[in-house]
Amino acid sequence: ARLSRMDKAETTCGYCAVGCRFDLYGKDDEVLAARPADPEATPANDFSTCVKGKFGYDYVNSDERLDQPLVKEDGEFREATWGEALDRVAEGLSDIQDQYGPDTVSVLSSSKTTNEENFAIQKFARQVLGTKNIDNCTRLCHSSTVAALKQTVGYGAMTNRIEDIGNTDCYLITGANTTESHPVLATRIKQNARDGADLFVFDPRKIDLAEHADQYTRTEGGHDIAWINGMIRHIVENDLQDDEFIEERTRNFAAVEEKVQEFTPEKVEELTNVSPEELANAAETIAEADTCVFGWAMGISQHTYGTQTVLALADLALVTGHLGKPNAGLSPFRGQNNVQGGGGDMGPIPDNLPGYQELSDEGVLERFEEEWGVRPPDEPGLRVTEMFDEVDEGNLRGMYVVGENPAISEPDLTNARESLEELEFLAVQDIFMTETAEYADVVLPAAAITEKYGTVTNTERRVQMVRPVADPPGKAHADWEIVQKLAERLGFDWGYENPTGIMDEINELVPIYGGITHERLEERGEGLQWPCPDEDHPGTANLYTEGFNFEDGKARFVPADLGDPTELPNEEFPIALTSGRVLYHWHTGQLTRRDEGLMSHVGESYAEIHPETAGTIGVADGEYVEVESKRGSIVVKAKVTDRTAPGKVFIPMHFAKGAVNKLTQEELDPISRIPDYKMASVRVRSV
Ligand code: SF4
């Protein structure tokens, strides 16, 4: 039995960024189930959990868990001691750097690990390896959101609390299949809508939330900026804007006022399928509501024009004054459980130091140098979506991947996998032999989130504890312990005795986490929301109540340009493909594909096809189809449903067999470098 530590722990869910809190129970050697914790300790979920958080723990006890370091010899893995495996990683990376320079290696960190671990991993990249190339999966989900919100309001994060999402008067939800991706948020939205809040859903798919909406508008997809700018135009034309808010709290309104003039109702309808009546109704209700929450996810962010679309949403929130107060705000629904903290706040990104501190800020660089004895690289490195091209060019030769699975998550997988193959050295640290680990020279076995201590930060900036309910299997260790041992081999003795030692350093170096200590979190089940600059600070529930995060305290209107979709249906590939998540699975499926209960609901990949389109193709529900883009093809089961519009297909992202990213395109947003996962052209035929 591996449950030698304890059989119950109050902890935070390891799946999505709602950050549900519960007591996790174990019996014998299994993690069995989750139950609501102390009500004081569950501000995000308020007793609710979804099926993944409640039951999805088969993976923890799976026989397939990595429990031993592995090294590759003559193309085959064999078991190794920790000493041999760590030596191989240290040598593999430093040999490349000695020969070709520090920036010829990169590090990928993971939002599945804790804040403390992400801080340690980016420190390993910047201090120990001295490479500027550090990134993680936030690049693939909300990097466009972060880029846009930093420009307009100051922080790249949700402005309000989850609690506000249950109490607002009005919602605009777009590009977010909330019921499946953030189930507990959807429960709050549906309850509040039943109690009278106005719910507007703009989405190309008739998702569950559409059934509960006051107005569901099936958008064409590809030109969301047009209908959002069209709403702003309608609001201004009818003098419904919040003049006082605009005057006192913002700058540059005139530029947006001018920009939106081109988005007439006729143009909006032509581009987006949104009728003038629907546009006017939503715009007027949102403008006249006392409070409104603007919620979005990857249907908005994962486009080549993702940053522009979020700019448009921010402009809409500013023009209506729904910011800087309770029950209102800009609410990007973040993905992974720790993508806010581990993905961004802790700095495993190539363009900011921890806490979004600028690489160009000499004072910040000096503080880090003083603490670390090494000056961090002061120019931006490669984003993960740029790394694989650089491998092809011979500019990137080695990678250390912690908890990421680019062999499933990258767009245009055939290309990405060829790049992984080309690397001179690859080390992968994970809990399973992932599709990416298969390409590695060394595989290091890590602990799962249920086996370690530390903190994670949910989508509302709330930092909460995770605690172990079991020991890691065999010789597996927590990520921070492994990376510390690697640092030691490369000449840096960090001396952390536990994650609290790392958090102490975070408190020193990251002002927005200055007062978020383990000691306080142990006392406060409900966690603390950043910014929390010192130990007397109560945390910040709603951002921007006193001013926006700029020197003058004013938000910036930034006009949003109408981006052009880079791949539209054509004669050869006449159907539009989009991808996304389903309730019973999670990201690249490494955890949920090993869960018997979850697999019994959705056991394989599929393509949602509208009945009309299915008729044209000549395929019936449950039959198999080949879906082909110019980059590759997959065979999946057809699911005939009117959730997806005629002429479009939807395929989930979680499966290795029938991996949708064999079809998706590599085109990137020019600002955030997020790929366009939501727009590809395919043909579909019955097989
Ligand atoms: Fe976990 Fe998200 Fe489900 Fe809550 S809603 S139980 S955080 S997966």
C-alpha cells in the first residue's frame, strides 16, 4: 500500500482552474473519492465538484505510473539509478550548451505542478542553465488573453471573483463551453440565470449553456471581433456608454469610438451571422445592467487574432463600466488547475520574470541577481510554439520537458514529432510514459499532484494549498526535488528543505505574492488572492477598485483590428474543423484516459457532425469517418448532432488515437504566438 502518509487530505483539485477544494479520501492503496471540505475552505466551489474532481483518480494508482528513472540505450529504455539518470540529463544539456551556447537548450514547465515547483523550474532555466528559453502550456491556451489584458487593464488575469460569477446581473459568455470545461462555474451561471440574471451566449456550437440562455446566437466563427465591435458601436450610437467611468477611469476612448464605426449591423451580420436584432438586444441589456461578467475561453483565445478579440472584449467592458467593482468583470476561464500561478505568475514564460516583472527593469534584475548570484537573461526567449521551428533550423538542440506533452498538444503534430525526433538531447519528467516521453533520452519519474505539498493558483488568482494523500510510487519524487538535484549536479546548491523554503523565496522576489506565505495559507482554508503584497494584506478579491495597474491608474482603450482567418473551407477541404474539451477528459488525456469510469462515458475520439452535413457525406451516427486536412488525417467515430453547425465538425483534443492536432494548423497570433487550434479546413469521408 502506498498510502503510508495519510488517508485523508484537504486539498485542491488537480484538473481545472476553478480550483475546487475538497477532502480527498484513500483506502488501502487507492485514492477513492472527494468530498466537500469545510465550507469556509471552499470559496471557489461552494460544495460543488464535477465528475473529474470527484471520481477521476484511477490514474494515481495506475500500474502504468513511472516509478523508476529510465535511460535510452540503442533505442530502448532501461531502468537506471537516479544518479545515472541525473548525470545523463546534466551532461546532455551542458554538453550542448558548451558546444553551441546557452540558448540552444530550452525548458518546458507545467501548469500541472505547483507554484513552488514552477518557480524552481524557471530558476533552473535562468540561473543554472542560463537559457532565456523557458515556456509552458499557457502559451497554448490564454497567452492572447494575457497579452491583451496587460495592455488594457494591467494584469493578465481574471479581474473578479468566482463568487461574482454567481451573483452578477448579466453575462456575455463566448467561446467557452463552460458546462464541460469548467463545470462548477457553469452550475453557478445556470443557477443565477434561473434566478433572473440575463445570459447571452455567442458561440458557433450549441453548447449546453445555450439551452439556458436568454439569447443564444450561433456565430459563424472567425470574426468575433466584428460582433463585439458592433456592440460597442451600437452602445455609443445610442448613448448607452458609461460616460463617468470612461472620463474618470480610462484613456484613449476616442480611438475605439472611431474604430468601431466600420462595424455596421449589416457588416456584422454578413461576417458573423449575428442579426442586427440580436446584436442590439445584447448590447443594450449589457450596457443597462448594473453588473456584467464577460466570460470567455479558448474559442476566443486560440486564434491568430486571439489577442485582438480579447482587446475588443476589454473595450466592451470598459465602455460599459463593468470593471473595478464586485459582481462584474473580465473573466477568462483558465484551463489547467495551476495555469494562472504555475503557468504565468511564477515566471516560466520567456518574456517576464516571476510576478510579471519586466525583463527590462534593471532594479528587478538586480534583486534576482542578488538572491541567485547570477543575473537572469534579460531578453525574451523562444515561445514553445516557436521552439520546434528552431529545432528544424538547428538553433535549438536540447530540451528538458517537465509535465508537458507536446507530442499531443502541439498543432500540426507530424511536424512537431519530427522536431522532437531531431533533438540531440531530450529529458522528460512526468508521471507516465507520455507520447512525448517516448522520444526522450532520459525519463524521470515524478509525483502526482495528490502526492505532494505546495500551492496552486486558480482562475480567480486564489492561491490554495495542495496536500499529499499518498506517497509517490517506487522511486518517483516531487518535481521540485528532482530539479533541485539537477541544479546541484550543475554546480548550484539551492538547499531547499521543503516547498516552504521555495515559497519564502517567492515571497521575497515576487511582490504580488509578497504576503502569501505557507503559514498564512495553513491558517486560512480559503486561500489568498493576489496581489497580496505583505503579510498584513487580506488579498485582493476584485482588481482595479482603486485604479488600474498603470502608473496613472487609468485603463487603456485599445482599438481591435478585424483579423482574417488563416484557413477557411475551400473546394478541396470544404468543412471547417474546430477542437475542444469534453466533460469526462482532460487535456492530452494522460490522466483521464486511464480512468475506467471516465472512459466508460467517452472512450474514444469522435467527430460531431451536423445531420445535414452527415447526409451529404453519407455517414450515420456511430460509423467511422476519415477526417483529413492538408497536414494529415485521422479516423474517428461520427457523432451526428445539431450541436455543431452545418458545414462544420468538432473533434475533442484528448485522444492519442485520432489525435485532432494531426489536422490543426501552425499559424500563430503575431503578438502572443498562440496557435489557431479553432480554425482548420478538412474534408470528411465515410470509411
Ligand atoms: Fe476539479 Fe474543475 Fe471539476 Fe472543480 S470543476 S472538480 S476544479 S475539474
